[in-house]
Amino acid sequence: MCGIVGAVARRPVQEILLEGLRRLEYRGYDSAGMAVLSEDARLNRQRAMGKVAALEACLAEAPLNGQVGIAHTRWATHGRPSEYNAHPHQSGESLAVVHNGIIENHEALKAELEGQGYVFTSETDTEVVAHLLAREFNRSQDLLTAVQQAVALLEGAYALAVLHRGEPETLIGARKGSPLVVGVGIEETFLASDPLALLPVTDRFIYLQEGDVVRLSRGEPPEVFDRAGERQERGVQTYEHGDGAASKDGYRHFMLKEIYEQPQVIAATLEGRLSERRVLAESFGPQAEALLSRARQVHIVACGTSYHAGLVARYWLEKYAGLPTQVEVASEYRYRRVVVPEDTLFVTLSQSGETADTLAALRFARERGYLGSLAICNVPGSSLVRESDLALMTQAGPEIGVASTKAFTTQLVALMLLTLSLGRRHGLDAAEEARIVQALHALPGVVRQVLGLDAAIEALSTAFAEKQHALFLGRGAHYPIALEGALKLKEISYIHAEAYPAGELKHGPLALVDSEMPVISVAPNDELLEKLKSNLQEVRARGGELFVFADESVRLEDTEGVHVLRLPRIDEALAPLLYTLPLQLLSYHVAVLKGTDVDQPRNLAKSVTVE
Ligand code: G6P
């Protein structure tokens, strides 16, 4: 999704902004641009289609000199990717704005502004904001007032950064529904969609709240105003999570680096939350007791990969905690008449904590009489964390690859902690908890062993490079793992992939199986194994080539058309977590063979901050 960077400094800002954009590349985008106010208060702009490197080449030809500027990576929503639709958008030669979000009433505003003589040169909803801001500035001759007046007229979601040559030492930011943080340096201040963008220049941040408008003036501390226009102190927080975005540490892609980080980040997510035999009660913070002990059912809401983690948790919560659990994608949930039984806990899952639909679902849920809300999230200070009653942080560290890997497995770890915590309050046998806790302690080591299979998985990947389609099968808690495997493959290799519960094979997908359709299956040694084996026979009988990831004890022959890769023994409860890894590696290697943009696949965004 669109990324914003802004700076008010006492030094040239072009390089700071450019580095910020590079660090936001992971969000997904199709064009980039920058506007800087020069020493003589002229507004200069450069925009380019494609990668930040293309903008950089333009800037090498014609640098933007100045100490106050804004920059943007655009992910097209209104109007195709093109230079004229790229941000910053201007109104005349005086005002420039960058925007992340969607202005839902842009058509009505555009008609009004055209009636007042404003001329549009792009197809974007953002240009409406530029002219609206210019009109309000003409009325008030004050940029802060102009932004406050203009945002009051906007419906939808926005994070904005605004410059005006009439106030050459000021930058205004505003946010509602899209992320924006303020970076606080020494005598210089910044704006960005994500703290990562600014880590080379500061580690001190103000997290703006919904409806906030902030004025950054050169040499002054930031001034934050709430939606009522009242001055507020939001507090400066130090970013303590290291600069994970800095390098690929010698890996070819961030995705591979992140796959390989899983032993450490799983260990970090468990740290301080387990005794030898139990999940520690303090894991969920002091207010958790009341919420968790009263919960009689659970509703889980999320998007994308996080949704798949929720689907696994349903099997766990019902099996180990005996709690009826419902899991739904946020974009469906929020527009449905949801029936909420008494004492239902509302759980959101999100890597970023800024996904628009998940956030909207949380706000919708607040009015529905839930017991309370728990966010399982990877980004401290994110909107989801701030707005939930409880938060359980995954400790995956910054995830840069658009295709989520380590965030997913750490979400599963957090969900198992939740399951055991709830389970203990609802009759889970202490011995069973102890068995699973011991398996959790051993998990980072077993994950490391599975990563040792990388070369064998890479060898399998060659069979997929020329294929158009693939089918993933799983049963029970491994059906969501099959879904996640299919999602990974389609996201980064652009091969059409579908997942089915293996028992559904005969009800449709078997019609598609022939020698051109590889079928991937996860076969841990669980109670459904024999049934799964019969399903695999059905595939083989139709000439389908099988790729089976199986427990080391499973008796399955590696014969012609059947490739079996054996995984180490793991407690049944944690098998979904382990079987995710070979599917991540398989997708990765297929994508590398196909030569796609692994870390930033086409048309996708890391953080989907619009609906
Ligand atoms: C996007 C990302 C996915 C992610 C999903 C939900 O689609 O590309 O990797 O799973 O958003 O994001 P969240 O941050 O809420 O987990």
C-alpha cells in the first residue's frame, strides 16, 4: 500500500526521503514521487513510474534541493499506475500533498471543486484533497487551519502530508484510518507510514491517534491536535526493535531471510511465557484473568495469511479448550449481522496491526456486546494494539517480504499459548498442557531441523516451474496449512493454486487432476493419516504427480510420480506449525526459478491500509 515520508530539517532532505521510500518498498507500490520546497520557497517535484530506483535516476538528473519535503510510493486504487497519477499531487504551484487511503466522497468533492474553477490533471481521489486544501488555505491563509477544515470534509480513510510554499518551514500531517507516525530528531522532525522508514534518522516516535493533525515546524517540537482541534500531548516513544529492515544479511531475498529467522523468532515469542510445564498466567498481562476465565466462546477475525492462522486456532481451541470458535475474514465479518452469544471473546490477528478491514472489524465488534477484545499482533503501538483491550505480541521483528512467513508461525505460537491458557480455565488436563508446553520448548530446534531440508525442497521445486496450476490437500488442522501453502505459491510465483480438505477431492477438484496438475499434501502422522492416504491414491490413479510432506514414521513409498519428503517427529498439537515451513520454502524456490519479484510480488501490498 502507499507509503509516506516527510521531513522538516536543517539539512537537505532528498536523501532522507529517498532512503525512507526504499524502506517502504516492502509495502508494495507501482510508482514513486517527491516534492521539496527550495530555499527560495519554490515547490519542485519529481515523479516516476515503477521502482524507487527509477525516481532515484530522475533525481540524479535533476536533484530536489531543499530542507522541507514529502515523498510517496503509490499503490494504485483510483487511476492506473502512471506518472501523472503518481503523488505528490499539487494544486497549482503552491501546495503539494501525499496521501495513503481512499477518499470515498471524492466524486462529489470533485464536482464541487470543478464548479469553483479547479482543473484536474489526474484520475486520483488524492488530487481532490490537493485542491480542497488549496481552497481552504486561500480562505484561512494558515496551513494548519486549512488541513483541519479540509479533513472535516473528507469521508473515507487517509494519512496525509502537506506542504505549502506560503509556509516554507512547515509540514502538516493528518491521519484517520491509515497509519502515520511522527519521527522526532534533534531540531528536525519527520513523518512516515512506518517507523522503519525513519530508523536511519531517529528512533523516537509519536504514534498519532485517529483524527489527529500534527504541525511540524522547523526547529520546534511537533504540535498534535485531536479531531476537535484541541492541542494534545501524545508522548514520545523509543523504538526498541532494532533495525531489521537494514539488510538481507547475505540472503538473496528478505523472504528467505525471514523463513530462516523462524527458530529465533519462535523462541522470542515463547520467551518469558512458559514455565517448564505451563503457560505463565502473566503472558497476557494483568487484565487478562477476568476476560479469559469468563470466555465461553471465541470469534476470530483477520485477513490473508493471518486468517489462515485463525483457522488453525479453531481446531486447537475446540480440541484443547472445548470452546466453540468461529473464524471469519474481516471484510465479510464487518458487513454481516453477527450474532454474538454471551461471554464471547473477540480476537483479531494481524502482522501489521494496520489492516483496514481488521481494524474496522474491531471497531464494529465494540458495539456488539463482546466480553472484550484481544489482538495478536506483531507491531507494538499499531492501531489494532492500541484499540484492543488486550494484546499478545508476536516477536517476529519487522517482516519485509510481502508474503508473510515468520509472522504466521509466530501467530500460531501465540494462538497455542492462548489455547492452553483458555484450556486450563476450561478443563484441559494438566498433563496434556505439560506435554504441549514441552513440545513448545523443543520447537525452535525442530524448526531448525526442517530448515535443513531446504536443498531437498529446492530440488522438488523444479517440477513446478513450468506448471500453470497446483492443488494443495490437507485434513483437519492441516487443511488451513494447505490453504496457506496455496496462498504462498500464488502470491509469489503467480501459479494458480487451490487448497482443498482432502476429503472434498471427489466432490469436484478430482476432475482437474491429470499429469499437468501437481498435488501437494501434508501428511503428519495424525488420526486422519489413513484417510489422507486413500485420498492420495485417488490422485495417483488419475496420473497426478504427488508431493507429500510426511512424518518420518509414515509408511509411504517414494515411487514414480510420488515424491515423499520426511519431516522430523513433532507433537501432533504443533504439527501444523512445522508443516508450514516446507510449503514456504517450496513456494520461494519455485518463485526464484520463475524469476518473479519475490519480496514485492506484482499487484500486492504488505500492509493493506485501504478497504
Ligand atoms: C496483505 C499481506 C498479507 C497479509 C494480509 C493481512 O494481504 O500481503 O501477507 O497476510 O495483508 O495483513 P495483516 O498485517 O493484518 O496480518
